Amino acid sequence: MSFQSLAFCVFLAAALAVCLTLGRRSARLGTQLLAAASLVFYLLGPGGWRTALGGLSVLLLGIAVTARAIRRMARPGASRRRTLALACGYHIALLVIFKYTGFFTGGAVEVGWAPLGLSFFTFQQLWLLKEAYTGEYAPAPGDPLLLYGVFFPTVTSGPILRPGAFFPQLRGGRFLHPDWHDAAAGLYAICCGTVKKMLLADSFGAVVNSGWGRLEELSAPAAWLVMLGYTLQLYFDFSGYCDIAAGAARLFGIRLPANFNSPYRSTSVTEFWKRWHITLTSFLRECLYFPLGGSRRGTARTYLNILIIFLVSGLWHGAGWTFLAWGALHGLAQVAERAWGSGRDRLPRALRWGLTFLFLNIAWVFFRAPDCASALELLRRAAAGGLALPEEWLLEELFASEIAGLEVLLPSISHPGLLLTVTAGLYGCGLIAALWPRNVTGRMEDFRPTLWRGAALTALTLWCVLSFNGVTGFIYSNF
């Protein structure tokens, strides 16, 4: 079920009505109903109920394996390390089989499908096993592992929930007892996320898709529009999803971890990964980087560990050489920054930001490209494609219905001039929003409704609702 649909609005309203009403009488019943609602949400996902049922069966079996391992590790005298290894091995093997069989066999063997959200689910289960093993999370009787695994705001695209932060909330007084501040902040985040996705991400996506479809015809300015467009599309798409997820969870009295903190303000690649997909970075640091030795075993080993975690990050995002290239670029960039040391910090801040933002734009090309040859072709066009203005075909899908309406009302308007004006406005607004110091998750904590804010969000949200039929899926749902 897409977040951008009237069906989701109805589902969310029904889930709130049932879970909050009955949850006030019995927290356990409310928890069970929320888990049941999450199962329904998953079954109503893309691909039909048969595909969703198959995927859900895989996830439920994984939850059962995790629960069994946690119980066994809690027993005195049990082989805890062996149990941990077997359970983690099961989850990793399942992910490899579904997602990487074709890649590792060169296409000779293809599974053909993978459960929706399996990548996020796997890392979340591994984090739960790791914290149960180390004692960072002490399982309490009645902790709902089912809800942790299939919680509907996060099951398809995260953020990845840390068990030590999630389960205590279910035992707190705010769970299923949200106050008016929670309700206002939750609705605010849902509206902001919807606007990010539909008015910004999908609009940038129209330019990006047109450009990638005709790479050989791009001039240098057009190629840079495509590159910058994808940089902004990906951010607004994924952060928009996380805003909606955080808002929906807040309506049930649950606070999700921040997953973005204005990442494009970063002045280094190292800082970028402290601000981008924060829960993934935390997972890789605690569950892979530290166990590998972190930075405690000398410079060479530190550099190797950095490269390993970013290659894993690339492969986690997708089974392809382009994702490995993207991961390798980020790993090498962080190694270079460490090797440069304090000398880089003496550069002007504006220059450090410019170098970082330029690198991010280039690296995202590999993340988006169907193959490495296409990525290199786009970069070649950006460097040597000539200085001609972008052709009209690159921008013709941008707010197509809105522009058609304006031309009917104002027939004297020049179509090419209007397209360029709309494009400049979109990219200008996108950059301002991406570089704004405070993000939606941060503003939720001290959110106070105001008349102008409510009017603006209402108007933008209504615009989005009128566009529900043309909505595209979230990019990170593919991972």
C-alpha cells in the first residue's frame, strides 16, 4: 500500500481508531491490534496478495528464528556465540538467496522476486540479535517481536529500528496514548513528507528519467540538470518517506529515530554519513565496523575496514556493479579525507562544502545508472557535452498538467520560457529546502501549529491529493 494513496489515509484512520480506543483499555490488546494492522498493511502491498503473502511468510519465519535464538541465548550454559552465528547466518543467507543469486551466478540462476522490505528487515533482525547477545537490549516478557519486525511505517523502507530504543517505548506511558502535541506533530510530518515526495521528488524524477532515457542527446547544462536533479530527487524521496513514517508512528505515541539531518550541508563525506541514512550508518558502525576492529588496529586496517563497510553498504542497496562502484567511491573518499587530515580543515568552509557536494553529485550517478558505461557517458556529457540550453523534451514532463492549465488560462505565455521558469523555480526551491538548517524530524519536537503554516501545508497537501493517481513508488522500496 502506497503512502501516497487515499487507501492509506483510510487505513491509517481505521488503525488509529481501533488501536487507540482499545489500547486505552488494554495495552497488550492495543499492541496486538497494531501488529495485526501492520500485517494487513503488508498484505495490501504492491504485486498482489499472493506475492505479499509469500513475502510475509518469509518475514514471519525470520521473526520466529530470531525469537528462538534470543530465548536460547538467555538460557544459562547455552552456546550463545554459536546460536548468534547460526541465527545471523540464516538471515544473511536468506537475503543473499533472494537478492543476490542472479548477481553472484552471473544471471545463470534467478530467484525472480524478493519479499518487500527484506533488506531493511534483515539488518533490523541482525541488530536485535546483536544487542540481545551483548546485553545492550535485555528482552522483557511480552516484548512484541512481531510488531518490531513488521511495524507498518517502517517495514518497507525503514528507518532501521534499534531494539534498545524501540521496545522501551512500548512499555512507556505515551504508547497508544498520544497527546495533542503528538497529533499535531504527526500530521505536520505526514503533510511535509507528502509534499517532499510528490511536489519535489517526483518533479525532479520527471527530468531525471527523461535525461537518462536520451543520454547521447544531452548538452553539458542538461547533464548537470539531470545529475543535480537526481541528487535532490533521492533526498526528497527518501526523507519524505521517513517524514511520513515518523508522523504516522507519532500518532501512535512512538518516536522513530531521525534518519536525516540536512545531509547536503555537509563539508566532508565523513560528515555526510553522519547526516544521511543515519540508522544505516549506525548499524554498519556498531554491527560491522566495530567488530572488524574499527580504528583500533592501525591506519592500514582502519582504511580497510572503512572500505569494507562501504562496499557492504553499496551491495546492500543493490545487486550490481554500479552500487559497488558507488560504495567504493564513498569508502575511498573517506580514506582520502582521513589521509589528508587537518590540512583539509584549513580550507575555507565554502570550498569544503563545494567539493563535498560536487563529489556527492558525481557518486549518485553510479547509484542511479543502469550500468557503469551509462554512468560514465553521463559524466562525459557533463564535462564535454557543449553549452547548449536544455532541449524542451528534457523538461516537458515537469508539472505537465499544471503548465497545460496555465497555457489555457494565459495563451500568450511562451511555452519554452514557462518551462525554463518552472525549472529554475523547482531547482531553486529544492536547493533551499535541502540546505535548510532544520529538518522536519527536528521541528517535530518543538512543533507549534500556526495559522500561516497550517494554511500553506493544507494547500500543498490538497495539491498532492489531486495528484495521487500519478504518484510513483518510493525509490528505497526497491532496496
